[in-house]
Amino acid sequence: MRKRQSIVAFLVSGTLLLISIYLLETKSQSSLLPRSYHLNENIASTSLQKKKENVPFFQGEVFIPKEISYKVKIRKNRTGLQMLSSLYDQLPSVRATYSSVSPYLDDFIKKLKEDLVVRGVTTDPWDLARKWANPNAVVPENAPGLGDVLAALSTAPIIEAGICTKGLKLKVLLTLEGNQKALFKPIRCTRDKIIPSKGPDRHNAEIVAFHLGRLLGNRMVPMAAGRLVSVREELWSVAVPKLAETFYTNENEEACFYGVCHYCKKMNPVCATKGFLEGVVILWFPDHLPLNKTLHPWRFGKSGKLAKWETDTTYCTRVLRGDQSPQILDFVDQSVFDFLIQNDMRYHAVYIQGAPNSSLVPMDNGKSLGDPNIDRMDRLAPLLQCCRIRQATYERLILLSGGGISRALRELLALDPVAPVLTEAHLSAMDRRVTHILAALSACREKEGGWEGVLY
């Protein structure tokens, strides 16, 4: 008996010794890793002191305002984002300066809403949209008749449901009455679901993107409106043969389809609920504005490799010496836009073919609004590295500060057929991100010694 007890004691003590050695080695190795890399583990388990009010849970290449309980993949510290430290230094004073809604906001919202609610301006909304479209805007600043165009996207009879050869995810190419092309993206997840970067598109992000573009003065964002469609009567019955082959009736007697695309699989269909399917309808760009694309200078590297902008604080000077120099302010405006919606997919720069002064076209915004609890600060790289922005954009950001952007979006999106389009968590995140952008601009002003050279 004593011999057996001695053996057990020896085994226990040996096990404890091995565990102690392992923990010491782990601690030693983890201390060599940059702080942001630790966030690849469960953030909720990170040992941090109790936070005071308005103090973020984590502040670095991502900004996390509160403790969360799921994994977040974050790249290591990148030397190309050194301006972030200056941004965070400016954040407290910027919060204090822009803590209330602008007194001019209500009039601004009223003008935008008037374009949406007034109907009967035109009997041919497609022709009006074609006349509006030019290489710098698809919607004019004052747009009477916009309500007619968006209403037509939501209600016009569907003549044909075809296959869209562009993109990798499920979408349907619609032909609406009046021979107007449009894209239909179906709902893939609930409004409040947290979506990882490699997850499904968020259809409502396209609706948000259009209205956000108008708020920021970026009038090249494609027009989009929510729509409820009868899968059986409005899609299946008019589907082209190859698309029709992907439709079927499930065990609940609901019509389903999985479409034709790179990632379209029968195991991952979309199905009607009580006969109807929610989605977004996006107006096709007119034929007189053919689109072209080139690689975005601030795209992410492939296979996990760091892109040049991620390691070079002077990367903007390279862009300014290249062919894309005339569009540098467009890239900055687009970074503001993408940061606000946290767009995860901006690999190409899209513009109007044959128009040298074309504005960039923010196409395909479904990879946005994944997580309201996280701000990926690298989306602001063009602004942080170039330290320049259009004065009109800067003034618009001030107008939308202090809770203004959530207030404006809440009112505009309430008019969409599939409202509520956005959760309160995502609206609050927009307010937070506007403050971050203004802090970045404040850091640029300090770096340049004033606004000259920053505002254009």
C-alpha cells in the first residue's frame, strides 16, 4: 500500500512540475508577441484592469469599446499605421469638442427626406435615373424624383430573373418592367448577427451604403432599396432555365433556391418565409457609363502577406507619383466611407471607363457592417498616410458629429420598405467612428502645423 501511495505521489508531483514548466515557457513566449497579436485569443480572457467610463476595452490597430466574448483575428503591429497613436492622443479633445448634434442637422435631413417621400415627380423613373447619371454622380445633390426611382426598385414587376456573372456570392440579375436591369441580393442573416470577414454578405449594407453616400456627399454609390419578393411567383416563374434548375420546394412547402455562382451550393439555399423573401434591389449602372476597374492601391496583401502600405508610413508619396495620383482625394473619401461601414472588401478601384476625371464608384458594399463592437482602424490608412481630405467632406463630417450620423441614418432608413434596416448597435458604432475620423484629421493638422495642406 505504501509503495502504491509513493508511486501516486511521484506521478502527481511530476505532472505538476511539467505543468509549471509549460506555463513558464508559454508566458515567456507570449511576452515576445506584440499586444495586438494576443487578441487572436479569447478577448474576454485578457487580463485588464477594471475600465472607467469612456475608456475602451482595447485601443490599437482595432478599437474595441467594450469587453466581448468571442475571438477576433488581428494582424500584428504594422509600421505603416504609426499615425494611430496620434489619433488616439487627439480623441479625448475631439470627443469634448463634438459632443452634441449640430443645430444645422435637422434642416439637412429634411432636405434629403423630401427627395425620398415626394412621389409622382416622374412617370418614367428609369429614364430619370439615366439622365442623372454622369462620371461624377449617379444622383444629383438635390434629387426630386428619387422617391419614384427607389419605389420602382421595390415594386416594379419582375420580367426576368437571370444569372449574374459578376462576383462570387449569390445574386440574381433582374429585368424590371421598362427593360431596366437591377441586382437582387437576398437576406442571409438577421440584422443583429455578428458576421466574420469571411462570412456572408449583409444585404441591408447596400441600402445603408446608398444613404450614407448621400450624407457624405459621395453621390456615386449605386441606388438601392429593400424589397420583399414572392420567390415562387416573382422569381421562380420568370427564372431563366439554368437558374430555374436551382429552385425547389422544401419540407415546409416553401420555395427555395441556391442560384448560380462560385460559392452557390445546394446545401446553402435561401428560402421564402410565408412565401416571401427579403432582399435588396440595386439599380444597374446605365450603358452610357461603362465601368472599369484597377487594383486598389490600399488593398490587402494575398495569402496573409503584408501589403506595402501596411509597412511604409510614406506609402502615400508612392501613390502621388503614380497614375492614380489625380484620384487621391477620392481614395481618402472612400476610406472614410469604408471605415464608417467597416467594409471588408475593397480590392479594386472602380471608375467610369473613358472618363479621365471620373469619381471612384463604391460598388459591392455587402461585406460591411459585420460587427458593431469593433472598429478596424486600418480602413483609415489612406487618410492617415496622406493627411489630406476634401474640405467639403470634412465639413460634412462635422455636421454629422455628436450623434448626428446615427440620427440622420435612422430617419432616412426608416423610409425603406424593409425598415428597420439597421440595429441601434450599428447606428451607435457610426457615431463612434465619425469621432475617430475627426481625431485622425486633428492629428493630421498637428502633424502639418495647421489645416493648410490638409483641407483641399
